[in-house]
Amino acid sequence: MGDYRKLLKQLEQKSNKTKAVKFKKHNMPKARSNGLANNKCRRCGKTGKGVIKAYHLNYCRNCFREIASSLGFKKYD
């Protein structure tokens, strides 16, 4: 992602602005609307299968175990 911005900055400094516009049009990264990479832990930022989405928690399983009691969840034996 950083390489994209660096290259775009270089293109905008050139005299021909149409190159930058054309580059933006064809090479912009797509916004994700679904998939594993779209679900992120709101505490640590991990992505993948371990994210708990129930009740719109959006915490990974590790973070959830650490803060579950403060959220009001109880572990029953």
C-alpha cells in the first residue's frame, strides 16, 4: 500500500497530470466488501477466522478471553 502512494506522489509531480489520473483509475486498490481480510479485531487488528463477530463484538478469540469478564460474560462450568 505504501508503494502505491509513493508512486502516485511521483507521478503527480511530473508535468503531465493525465498520467497520474490514468494511474489512479486503473491501479487503485479495491475496497473489500467481504472475505476474511475484511474482519479485523478492534483491539489488536488481527484478521482471519478467529474473529468473534457475534453481537458485533469484533474481537479476536485471544483478546476476547482477556476482556470477557469486563464485558459481562461469565464462564459456566
